[in-house]
Amino acid sequence: MIKHRRARQRGAALVLGLAILAVAVLAWRERTSLSQLLMAQQSLDQATAAAALSAAQLQARRLNAHAFLNRTVMAHRVAMAHLLTIASAEKMRLEMGRRVTRGNPPAFLIGMIFGPQHAAAYAASKLSPAGQTRAGIEALHLAFQNHDRTVHNQITTARKALLTDVEPSVQRLVRDVINRNLRARPGTYLPLTIEIRNPAGSLALVKKDPTAEVWRRWFASVMKKHQYLQSRRQTASNYFWINPRCPLMFPQLRRRGGTLLSTDGIWQATDTLSFHKVRGAHWALCYWREYPMGWANVKQTVRRADSSRHDQRLEQIGAMPDNFSSQTFLRWALSSHAIGHVLTGMNNLLGDGWALSSQVRWRSRKPVQAFVLRAEPDIATTVHVTQPLQTLDASALHLGLRLKGLIQTRENWGQHLSASAAAQAYYDRYGPRPDHKQETPNLFQPFWMARQVPVTP
């Protein structure tokens, strides 16, 4: 009987083992499908975040490129100012050579009153032949035109490249980054739904001309770093060479000049040097008689500039005589309402007039326009991606999802994965400003970077 009972119980453990094995298989299938689904969701999240950050990096690169172009425009303008200033100095030296050759005023008189160093500098202006000086000015003019044409064309080409094909490039970048992170086959794109908000094309760039106030302030700050372009204003006096009729006035040697940017965006360099001798008709009327020793004026004009303003200035300068053989200097000053200039003794009135009357005008192209940001730019990009479950590669995952009812049929997939991410281009200076002021985001410095930000509803 005992043997018979043992025979009937043989094989009962197999049934229990098969039941446990079936439960384990079901658990493994559930775990596998769920883990693969979570991994797919994580991959989509990472791909979406990488795409948003790539779009923000594209924004930052474009903003930095605009900043570099703006700085190139600034460097171009400063180079033009340097060429104009060198040409003005050469032309003034040419006029000084003529005056010292004629002895009007003589070099020994300048040395006797103001010292040998001034006389040596005055006499050295005639060492180079006039033809060689003119050739040097022409060479500078040619360099000016070549520089202006080359830089203008290059900046225009680069600016067009930055402003065209912005939206499609963002779309391609986001889609390529997502597909590469999801390991799509080369040359193919997954059937994803991608929505992009605030792309790189909506940076709200404002076109500005170099004559704008924001540019003029920047020009002024840059000009301070170039001592050669600063105001050239020096005065040498002899306090022992006294006119008995005018004991409070002393002979002066005035060096005046400067390189300026006018309100219409035109560079102009002026240089004059004049000897002012004290004269007095009687004790109540003492004045400085000006003897110009050198003068020059070089101006940059754009091709479409109106010359009427220049003509009007020439008409005003026409009242200044080339010499005073027919009338005295004092009579001319009284008749032309210039008595205040010769009494106060501030500038070189004749030198400035003769410089403008013999002005050298260098034509150039229209100033290159640049771009600045609006007051408070919102440079953020949000990417939202929807991925159908049919794009998932794991067959076991498809089977498990269909058994769960998440996927109804092969033709009509009822569910999808979704992910959202946001990133922005932001301005971060590498260190504090020298003046310790807070610097607002701008397109004058290439300090733009990208970072991820929370997704706004």
C-alpha cells in the first residue's frame, strides 16, 4: 500500500515546477517590456535635451559671429582713420616744406624764439622731395580704397550668410541630433513629430548704422586706446620774448589737429601748425598775427554723399586770403568778424581755413551696417518630440505592448512617447568689467554661451 501511494504521487513536483516556470516567464516578459520602454523614454529625453542644447549653441555661435563682425567693422573704421591721419600728417609736412623753403616764417626765427628742437623739426620737413610726398599720399589713398573694398565685400558676404537659411538650419540640426541619438539608420529619419518654439531666427536683431549713438559711444571708447588718433593739441610759448606794447601776451607755436567721426559717419583728419607773433596797434589792441607753417585736411566721403555741405564750407573759407599783400592782417580780421579769434588766441584760424580750402577727399563705400540686440532679448529654444511606439526596434517590446493592450493593431498604433526640453543662449562675461559696471547682453563682445533651462508650460 505504501509503495502504491508513492507511485501515485510521482510527478506532482513537475506540475508545480511548470506553474512556477510559467509565472517566471510572465514576470520576465513584463520586466523586459517595461525596462525597454523606460530605456526608450530615457533615450528620447536625452535626444530631445541634446537637440535643444544644440539649437541654443547654434544661437550662441551666430550671436558671437555677429559680435565678431561688429568688431571687424570697428577695426575697419579705425584702420581707415589711421590711413587718413597718416595722409594728413604727410600733407602737412609737404606744406611745411614749402613754407620753410620760402622762409615764411624762417626756420632760424622759430629756433631763436622757441628753441633749436622746433627749428630742426620745421627744417626737416623739406628733406623729402615734394614729388615723393605726393606719391606717398597716393599710395595711402590706394591702400585706403583696397582696404575699404575688401573689408566691405567680406563683411557683406559673411553677414548675408548669417542672416539666410536660419530657420531651415535649425530644423535640420534638431532633427539630425534626435535621429543620431536614437540610432536611426544613416540617411533615414524616424517618423517623429518635432515642434520647435523660439528658434534662432527670432533673435530680434536690430539693424544699426555706424552713425547711431550706440556706435558712436563705442567708437569714442575705442579711440581713447589709440593715442595717435587723439587730439593733437600742443602749444609752445616764450615768456621772455615780450612786446612792450603787449606785456601780457607771448609768442606761441600752436600745433592743432585731430581725427574725428562726424554725425554723418564720415572720418576727417585735420592738422595745422602756426606761429603766432604778438602785435599791438596801441596798448588797448593787442592781437596774435598768425603765420601758418603747415596745414592739411583729409576727409572720407561715401559715394552717395551730398557735396553741398562741402561747397558751403568752401564758400565760407573763400573769404580767407592766400596772402596779405593787398590788406593787413588786422584789417582782414576786423572785416571778416574774426577779431575774436586773434584776440583770444585759441586755434589756428588761417591754418584751418587753408587746410579746408585744399582738402583731400577720399571716396569710400557706404558704411557697413551692423546689428545689435533689442533691450531684453528672449533667446530660448524649446523642443517637443513625439515618438510613435512603432519606431521602437525591440520585437519583444512590441509583443509585450500588444498583449498589454497598449498597441492595438500593427496598422494603428494607439500610444506614443513624448519628451520636452529647453535651452537658451545667454551672455556671460569671463570676468568683471574694468569699471565694475554691470554689462548688459550685447553684440559687441563674443561672450555668448548655451545652457539648458527648465521647460516653461
